Amino acid sequence: MAEFNAEYLRPLELMQTPDPRWSTFGLLTPSGFEPITLEQYAKPIQEIRLNDSVPEPVVIHFETAKNIALFAWHVYRFVPVAELYAFISIELALREKTDNKTVPFKKLLQRSIDEGWLSNERFSRWQRITLHHALRHKEDLELAKMLEIDPPEDPQYWDYLSVLKEYIPYFRNTYAHGSTHLSPWPYKALEISAEIINQLYPGSEANA
């Protein structure tokens, strides 16, 4: 692979070259370290889709975020740009739904929670972690019974929305006003944003 400074403007002859930082991402296999391929990197991005009921301007905005994430394969610092665009897609979706162009983003998120448009149970991350806690609790109960000790307390309910309503506006503003923060992957922001938008506009999945 030709060497170049990935932090600066790419030479034209190397525009199709992956950002060298991706070569450090991969899996350890019996035959050694295998760097991630473009196909492996792109697959999670391709699988994130919006419902057919989502307004077209929101779809186009979010697809732009996905394209930026995809092209981060060539420019690693496109990752936070993709995240910013994904979070702004949520804001656009909320403004389209409420027909309100002036209320701050954070207040619109709070309204979506108060109105019941969003719920913890419809987020895949909430489902995964809650299931993990439930399985772990079941194992702990069985162990307590075997050891004849007091059973553990039930797992506490995780209010994921209380985290998101602070996390999303914070990073949206941080990126928008300039930041050196660099996430390792764009997937989390894209997944969260798509799930929020799909909850705001429930319907069948169609937009690719």
C-alpha cells in the first residue's frame, strides 16, 4: 500500500485507497490477524434502513449520513461527520413531525418521550442488554438456590431514553462546534438514529 498522510488532502492517484488506520481493525484467526475488508465494514451500514413512512427529506438526509459513513473507509475522519449527520437527521425528523422549526433539539426529544412516540422497549440495544441482564439474573438465582443463600435482587429497569436524550444533543453540539473526538465505528450512531426515526414514523421497512 502506498504511504501518505491520512490527516491531509488525499493525492488524486490514491483516492480509492483505504485509510491506513482500518488495517488495525480485524480478527485474530488461527492463521493470524486478518484486517477487516470493505465488504465486512460496509455490511452493517447497508443493513440499517428506514421505514417507508419516513418523509423523503429525512430519508435523503439519513442516506447521506450512511454514504459518509461508507466513505469513511477511505477517510477515517469521516466517522464523526457521519455521526453528526445521523443525529441531525433525528432533528429533521422531529421538526417534520412536529412542524416546529424553533424549539431546541433537546426539548423536541423530550417531547417525543412525553408523547410516547419513543419507548425503551423498541430499541435493539435496550433489548440486547435487558436480555443479557435477565439471563445473568437467572444464573445468579440458580447459584443462590444451590448455595442456599439469599437470592439476588431483580435487575433494575434501564431507562435508555434518559441516556439518549442527553447523549445525542451533546455529541450533536460537540461535533457541530468543532471537536477532536473520533469514534472507532459509525454503526452505533447510525443504528440509534434509524431506530429513533423509525419510532417517530412507524411502518414497514422499505427504504434502502
